[in-house]
Amino acid sequence: MRSLLLAGSAFFPALLFVSKLLLHRTLGCSQSDALIAATRLVSSLQSIMASAAGLVIVASCSDLVHDRHWLAEAYVFFATPYFVYDVGAMFLCHRHKLKVKGQQGAGPGSVRSDVIGFLRKEALLVLHHIFMVVFCFPASVFWRGGKGDFFQGVLLLPELSTPFLCLGKVLIQFGRQDSRLHKVNGVVMILTFFCCRVLLFPYVYYAYSRFSALPLLSVLLGAPWQCNVGAALLWPLQLHWFFLLCRAALRSVSSGGRRADEQKRPHSD
């Protein structure tokens, strides 16, 4: 399994480098745009792999507790370095944005101020990534004692919403926020986020309640502490981000309506 950790540690940074180079050379993007778009491309690819692994695991486990699938641990070892990589990639994007705006200083002190600014701006996301490495990794491969591969697969499925999140950001990045593709993608993004992230944790408890023929309250009280702690910390984050997505969507619709009214309004010379 150590080889999978090493493979993941090399794969994601290498993919970022190659993607950035190709975007810069083939599409003529600036270095900054190429880096940001490549970061989102890598995130999308990781999420597609994670979702595919999750679907395979879920489809292979009829016994929710005792059935095993090799991907349940193998993919966790491979993908855990991604969360470390992603924090670094997000910081590089943050510095490039500052550079484009002319807000990036020079000297060692500027790096420190950029780090502080980045941590303030992306505090929740950075804490989420740290939690995935510090808590979810040992919980997935050690603490569960080889049981619950089905649930391990289910917990990979939230990544299914990430490609739509990334596509939406890329369309905005290149000025395509008024396109039909952006609107359709926004609807799909909200639906997948709600189904795969907001409903995920209630579904996990409901599925085990049906499997074990126990009341839902008994499942909540008798679940391993790792499960309850993980759900208590991760689910509110998903609810918060879902609220932000819906608010952004409403703003987009209202601003689009105002732009349409302004275009229809007659202009006086």
C-alpha cells in the first residue's frame, strides 16, 4: 500500500504540470489561466476516478458490513495525497490571481502574507482537506477493522458533483457565465451536490438501519464513534456549501433577469 501512496503523491502534481503545459500551448492561455484551469481539470479527474471506484465497490457488496472489495482500501491510499496536493495547488492559484491583480508583493514577507490571506479565504476548505488526511484516512484503512466496504464506497460518491463544480468555475473564468451550457451545468451541479453530499449522511444511517433491521435511533446511538464524529463534522460543511451554491444560483438568475430587462429597455440619445 505504500507504493500506492507514493504513486498518488507523484500522479497528481505531474498531471497538473502536464495539463498546465498543454492548456498553455494548445489553447494559448496565459500562465495564470492555464494553471487555474489545469487545477480544476485535475480535481475533476480525481473526482471521476473516486466516483467510479465508489460505484464499483457499492455494486460489489451485497452484505453492507462484511463484503470486501480491494478498491475500498487501495483507492484511499492512492487518493489521500491528493488532498495535500490540492491545498498546494489552490495556494499557487491564489498567488497567481494576486499577481494578475498586481497585489502580490516581493520578498520573503510577501509569501507569508499570501499564505495568511489564502488561509483566511479558504479556511473551511483547507480544514476539510486536513480532516480528510488526519481523520478519514486512518478511519478508512485502520479503525474500521476491514468491515463496511459498502459504506466506504458510498462515501466516495460525493465526488460525483465535483466535475460540475469545476466546469462552472472554468466557464466563469473564460467569460461564459451567460451561456446555456453554464445554466444547464448549474442545475445539474445543484442536483448532484444535493443528492451526493447533502443526502449522503442520512442515507448511510438509513441504509444500515434497513440492513440490520434496527430503528434509526438505535443505529444513531450505536454507531461507531468514528462514524458519528465524521458525520457531525462533514455534514454541516456540505449543508453550508449547498446553501452557498443555491444563493449564488439565485443571484445569477436575478442578475441575468436584470441584464435582459436593461437590453429590452429603450435607450434615449
